[in-house]
Amino acid sequence: MPSKDIQNIPPVIFGTSGLGNIYEALPYERKLAIVEECIKHSPGIPVFDSAGKYGAGLSLEVLGQCLADLNVNPDRVVINNKLGWYQIELTTPEPTFEKGIWIDMKNDAVQKISYQGIIDCFEQGNELLGKYNSDMVSVHDPDEYLAAAKDEIDAKKRYQDILDAYRALGDLKRQGKAKSIGIGSKDWTVIKRIAQDIELDWVMIANSLTVHSHPKELIEFINELSNKGITVINSAVFNGGFLIGSNFYNYVEVNPQTERGRELLNWRDQFYEICKKFGITPAEACFNFGFNIKGVSSVALSTTKPDKVKGNIEMATKQIPQEFWNAMREKNLIQI
């Protein structure tokens, strides 16, 4: 296996929300099998994307345990920990930070976005990982943090909190405790704002650049980032699973009784018809679209099924005929 190289991220990196019991509680044996398949089939050094928010730290804890049980050398794996959520004791029937998403939780999580808060999250994350460390670090969901502002004064304070958090990340990098600094956000305009104030090594754009949703301005921004040498990771290319059969679009349940719900379901029905006509799986089309945008280096994929890992990796080299994309344009399902 090649040596650790943070600058050359493979085309597929492995999301670990499933290890944190998103939507369902998986048995440990299944989680171990998922991690084992990722290690086995990764074309380069495997990169795992995790966060304190995933299962209130459960994802980090399980990932560390799986890697240890598989005897993976810490120098032969890269872990991205998106920081900002800190594990605490669960004192309510279910976690308070994201209700109805994380199943069978034993802990809760609180948001800590500040200089010291990010240091605390970083140190706790490494404790949960055991003998493994997070090489890639970022502030997780700064867009949601800003959106929660009560007024303009609060908004300014919250943005300063984010800048202070990045100052902490910069110190961690200078101290050699972390190797690269990035950002993970669903709202790409927040990435653009922060990128003007902070020197980033990479960005992870979630839910924003998919075969269903691909604003022209975002595509132009990604090209700008790439020209500056900033690595772009496209995450959640299935819009939270909806494009491949889930009833949750960007983690919000789709209601077929609403106009928005009907629009989404109609789009997906037409998408599936074209996929079937060309013998392409919806997942292959989603990956191909999200991966081949100019400037995108990698796609982050999550799965709760070990037997899907190898196929997920192979999607990076899957060829999609141009006729398929022409048919998508004819139906006005894509705009580029």
C-alpha cells in the first residue's frame, strides 16, 4: 500500500455516517466488513471522512475500533474529521442535535465553534479514534451555524467564531498535529465567503453539486478553486440518498402531498426511465456527473452495505455514453 499523501486524495473517499447509525443501527460485524472492504479495494491509500456530528462521535469511535481490529497501520490510512460537534452524555430519550436521524444513540452532541471549541473537538476526536489521528480537519457545517443567527449582531459574532475556529486549525497545522485544512458545507456560498478570508487546502461541497442540482455559479466557483490548487471533494452526490431510492432528499423526508415533493418524485421517475433505457444504474449516473465536473478531484460516498464498496470504487472509471446525457438534456433534467 502506498505511503500517506494528503495532497493526492483518491477519486473515491469513504463516508462514515453509517458507522454512526444514520437511519439504522448496524451491527458491529457489518461495520467492520464495510471498513475492511474499503481498505481492501481502495486504489490508493484509503481516506475516511468522519465527523463528531456523525452519531455524536460514534462514527469516529467505531472507525478507530475497526481499523485497530483490522491491524491497519496508522501511517497507511487518512482520516478527515470535520470538527464543531462535541460528544456529551445523553440525558434525553434521543439526541437533541439532529432528531430522528441517528438511531440507538448512547451520547448526545453540542456545537462548539470557537478557538478553544475546535481544539476540544480535535482532541476528543483523536481520543475516540484510539491510536489513529485525524490528518484532514475542518469546521463542519459553518453554514448551519451562521443560519441560526438571531440578528445581524449575532451573525457577525458567529462569523467571528468561525474565523477563530480556523485560527485554531491553522495552529494545529503549524504544530504538525494536522496536515491539511478544509471546509465541509451544504451551502456553497458560505464556502465561497470563508475561502476569501481563510487559506484552505481543500473543500467538501455537500448536496450542492448533483445530477439534480448544479448551479452554474457553483460550477464556476469550483473551477476557480481548482485553479488556485485547492482540492475539491464532492459529497452527497445522491442528494442524501433520494436519487438512488431513499425517501429523504438532503436528509429531509419527501412529502408527495406537497408541490415540492411531487416535483422531486417526478424528476426521479424520469431520471430512472432514462437510466433503464441505457442500462445504467442511477448511482453510476450520479457519480459520473458529480465526478466529471471540471475541478472536482474526488467524490465522497457512504454505504451501509459491504458488498457495495467495490462497486462504488469502480464507478470512478465507469464510462457513461454521451447519448445518455443528451437524453437527460432533452427531458430538461440537467442544465449543462
